[in-house]
Amino acid sequence: MKPELRVAAIGNVDSAKTTTISVISNNILDNGRGNARKYILKHPHEETTGRTSTITQHYIETNNSIIGFVDLAGHEKYLKTTATGLNGCFIDYAMITVGSDRGVIGMAKEHLTLAIALKIPIVVVITKIDIAVEHKLNKIKNRLSHIFSHPLAGSKELKFVNDNNINEVINTYSHDINYVPVFETSNVKGININNLRNFIYSLKKYKEIGNIENKNPLFKIDDTFQLKGIGIVVSGIVQDGVVREGDTLQLGPINGVFCPMYIKSIHNNFKQSVKLLSSGQCGCINIRPINQKKHIVKRNAIKRGKVLIKYPHCIKKFEADVRILHHPTTIKTNYEPVIHCGSVRQSAKITHMSQNLVRTGDTAKVIFEFKFKPEFIELDRQIIFREGNTKGIGKIIKIY
């Protein structure tokens, strides 16, 4: 079984995230107007506007591994979608694209902050190098050097990768190395694209998602489809155990309850029929209710964050160790941020804190209570919470 690793594309809008993924994975060049991106876009309006608005996953198979490119949105209004993707798609590496015509601006800084806070190894790709102006390029390099030299970013140096040192970088790079690889590329001219492609294809998976021997199989749902003549199909990733064709698993939580579902068939990400998916593998599952009269499950009720699990539970309150990355004033009890925990995304109220108030940079033990419905979350999972300009991270230490 080949390991599956996931590379998230992050960065500001119009920095060529989608185009870079398409050029790498389809072995093509762009025409300068985004023609390459049409091969992996998910919705027609994304091609019209040139803006990715959803979490789009594109898979390729190499000799040694399966690489899943997770294309995340760059526009400010889709920041919550990007936060969900970084925290909920089991990302191994983050590839931040920086347009040489614009620099490290807007959402690029936000995305970098999230990736650094989540301790995701980062690869920098400076795009559109064929139209770069030297003084702007130098400004970008200085800005990146300043960001990654900060202690919170690991005090790392930049290492610019080219034909002369690509083999050395491929042979020595690991997720915890003390430098950040930087590729200066052009999707139109093909400058440095082969080096970037070879580097990504050589990456090693280092993050264990779950336990294949777990007796409580867990499949986390990313998307849902209704296919004529087939029924409901859900896509996602197996976090724990093994999901087999013919199994009966519980779907939910839907309004706080779970519904027993029969696994009719399973496909991998290359549209091949398989008998099972193991921990760490992504795929699509065709499901139907065991009792179709008692459990009427509609497609729009199965949203991102729902799970298929053998022995289910859901909670409405949990305790977490948190750190405030940024807040303009102070946070007190009854504050209501949006919680991102894996694929779960819901507003929650702070009901208790270990201290009276917290500010930027503070840490505390905090009890959150979901405002609208119970969710499936687990101990030791990382959370991101946000509200306006407020950002914080934490780890779940207790569930109620």
C-alpha cells in the first residue's frame, strides 16, 4: 500500500495556486491567462472569476506514493474555508504561492500564520518570475526572510532551490529541517517547474493519521454527492481502522443522532472499485440507510464534519488548552468565536476560563459550548478559533 500524503496550496488570491498545481500534476504549461487551471477547478464560476471558493482535492500517483494536492481559497471571504482545509484535511506540507507581481500581502500573511501555528512544514513558491521586477522580488525575499527568522516560525533560513542544488535538497530535506525551500517559478515559461515537481514527488509522509488496528472504524466526510441510479456518495478520509464494503456504520451526528448506514461500494481517488479503505486513505463510499422507511437521510443533511463510525458519540461541551494569537482587546467568558476542529465548524460560547481575561499571547484553559448542535470531536485534537480579527489555537484536553 503506497502512503498518501497531502500538500495544501495556500496564498493570496491571484497568486497562481491552482495553476501551479495543474502545471505540476498534468505536466503542462499555462498560456498566461489561467488556461491550465481549468483541468482541476471544481465549479464553473471559479473559472469565470479566477477564484477558488471551495476545498478542491486533486490526486496523482508516483512510483513511491500518492500525492493529494489540496487547493485552498485565497480570497478573504473564504478564509473560514481555508482554515477548515488546513486543520481538517490532515495536511502534511503547505505550499504557499507568492505572486512576484504582488508580494506577501493580504491572505498570504493570514495563511502563513495559520500554517506556522499548526506546525505544518512550509514550501515557498514565488510565481510569475518571468515578469518579476527586481526591486519587488528583493522586497518579497526580505519579507519572507523576516517572517521565517521569527522564533515562532522556527528561526529558519530561506534556501533558494535551482538546478545546481536540487539533488542535494531532495536527498537531505525532511519536515523538521532548519531551512525553508524557496522555488522561483514560471508556469508560462516552465522556469524551475521540473525542480519543484521532482521535489514534491520526493516528499516523505511523516504524520500518522490514525491506527489501522483500531476496532472503531472512523471515516471523516469532506463532500457529498447524489448520483442518479446510485444514491448518496460521500468522499473523505479514513482516520482510524478499516472501512470495508458490506460494513454497517453509523452516520452523523445529524441533529444529535446517528443513523445506521450500509456500505454498498467503495472507490479510491482514481475511480477504481476497491473492497476496503485503510487508515490514512481517501476515497468515495456509496451508502444507504439500513431502514429506509425509518431513517430518511437527504444529501443536504450530510455536511462536511459528519462521520461514519462504528461506535459513535457526540458532545456539546469540551475543555481546551488555548493560546491567543491575536485579539484587539481582551477575551472574557461568554465570548463566542467560531471553532474549527478538523472538519467541524460551528460557533461556540466560552462558559469558563482558568483566568478572568486573556489577551494576545496569553494561554489559558477554556471550556467551550457549541451554540447550535452537538458535534463529533475527539480528545487531543487541535482546534482553531476565530472571530473577526481574533485568532487562536488550542488542543482539546477534556470532553463532556
